[in-house]
Amino acid sequence: MSNDLRTLVEQEISNKVQEAECVIQTSAGENLTDILTSIRAIAGVTIVNLVGSSKKLTEYKEIAYLRIKFVPLGVSTDSFIKSLVNHIRALKGVYSFHIKNVENLKSKVARRKRQKEATKNISVTTNTGV
């Protein structure tokens, strides 16, 4: 594959990467690492990160917050999300799974960069007394 074509494909894929903030409730008797590994095996899922550590709700149930990055190639984002939720809810040891927010990763990075620049500009203005 030529470098130009490779670059074009990489750019197109990077425009489609989505990040979902999720909540999962699982059986305390199941290994959360194994459940996360099963989520990583779902087609289109690229990265699964545990945010913080899981917390025990009851003797038999725990809750965890996740960030899941995925590329919905071949289907709409909405269709992919519905399929992803159904796949995860069907995994052994999963009591519930909810997606709280989905954002295009490229947009999220750009937004954070703008926020950082705005904070930096406020800091400069405050320090110079202007």
C-alpha cells in the first residue's frame, strides 16, 4: 500500500474512532479482568480502560466505570452501540451495562485542547495584571 493511501485510510479511521463512558455491574464472583478481556474481543472495540477501581455494591455485586474506544466500521454509530450493549449484557457475570456518553475521539481531543488553551490564556492574563 502506498504511503498516500495508507495515510488516507489512517485519517478516515481516526475520524470514526468513538469513546464511550460506561457503567457496568458485575457478579463479584466473576473476574472483572476476564469480563474486560471479553469486551476487548468484540469486533470494532479497540481499547477498554477501567476508570479507577471497581467498587463492591453488595456481597455479590460490584460496579465499575469504563472507557471504551471503538470504530463502528460498516455500520452506523447507533447500530454499533446497540450491538455493543447487547454483546456486553450477554457476557457471563454481567448484571447490567449502560453507556453514559459517546463522543468522537477527535472532537474530544480538540475540545480538551481548546479548554487547555483557554485556561492557559486566563492564567497569563491574571499573572500579567491585565
